Amino acid sequence: MNARPPPFPLIRTETTRLPRSPSHGTDRDSGRCLIALRHTKRRSTRLKKIVIVRNCYRATYAPIMVENMREYIPKNSTRYTARRGVPLEKLKALGFEVCAGPFIVDEPMHNCMAEMPHKEFAALWATHRVDVLGSIEARAFDQTAKFPETPTLAMIRLHWESRRVHEDWDADRIKRLCALWKLTPFELAELIQWAPGHMDRVLNSDALKKGFKMPGPVVVWFYFLENIRLGLSVFPDFTTQEEKAS
């Protein structure tokens, strides 16, 4: 990849929302997030003069992983060199610090391995950025142009927000839902075509307590299955005012 400003994709913003798989994966956000690192301890003159830009990702609630950094890890650290990514905390322990990011760009940078002088990166960071509308937690990039706002879209968004479908989910509530349907957690996961491994991690960790949000389709399915037993309708009413009046 040429790291100079013209071909470098526009930098959207810094973000806490990271892809869930490495940049060589197939997730829709795969390869979109980058991180810029610099070295502060090693005696190497070359390392002190450059900023290293790489892809980064976070597998669900795991630590931030930085790709293509194995060459900077001691050869005897086989525990880390055998993996595609290196934990950011491990890199910090070796003398790296975050220069910028994690941040997202207009176009995915698969297997990004850009290296540039500090001044060049500073100029890139200062001039090659654009603003993003809306909350970065809710949007990975500016969706207003790609997905225009419509009355129905706004109605659906407000419908789920008013029902607070993303709130108050914990392991106990999921287990109660399983008991309601007389299913095991993994049977429930299979029913909605959610990978059983994801269900296992949610139930047997502190992910939900730490603020991890389950995917929207999963939450809506769980919310629907909770209420259908009570005979309650939870879906938006798409009937127009004209249809209601007729």
C-alpha cells in the first residue's frame, strides 16, 4: 500500500467500534479500522523515526489486536508469533505507544502495512480527515448519504428505541427466556441461527456486565420470543395514516 496522502483513504474519525475479525475476514467492517503506533524504547534509530500504521480489530470483548506486527516481537515469544494479530497491551509492554486511533477510513485497508515519518503522518492526520455525522457507536461511517432518512426508517428506529430492546440483557434474563421456551441456551441459539459459541461466551463471561451489546438481530429475536409467549405484538405498525382512515 502506498502510504502517501493522495491514495490514502480519507480518515473518518477515531472510534471505539472495531471489527470483530482480522482484516482478511469476511465481516462487513473487516479491514476498516487502523491504528498508528510509534516506538519509544528501542534503540533502533529507524523505529524512532517512523509511524507504523496497521489494521486492528477486537474479537467480541477480547483485547485489541494489531495485525502484521510479528516482526517486532522477540522470536522466543512463540505464544504471540503464532497468531495473526498481537495484543496491543503486549506491544505497549515492548515500548510501543498509540500515536493515533483506532480510526476508520473511507475504504477498507486490508493488510495495511504503511510506515511513514512522524511529520508525514502528522500532516496526513491534520489534513486528510472528514467529519462524521451521528454517534460513532451507532455508525461505523457516515450513513446519511448512503442510506437516506425516510419517515418509515425514523419510525422503526424510534420504535425500537422506545422499547429499549438493547437494555437490561444479562445471563439470567437469557436463561429465563430459555426456560420459557423449554430450550437449552444452545438450542435457542440454533433456533435463531446464532452461533452457539457466541451464546456460550455471553453466558460464561462478564461480557454483558462490561457493556458488550449483542447484535441487533439477536436482541430483536430474543425480545420477540419473550413477548410472543404473552401474546404481545412487538413489531412496528406499518399502516399509514391514510390506510387507518379508510
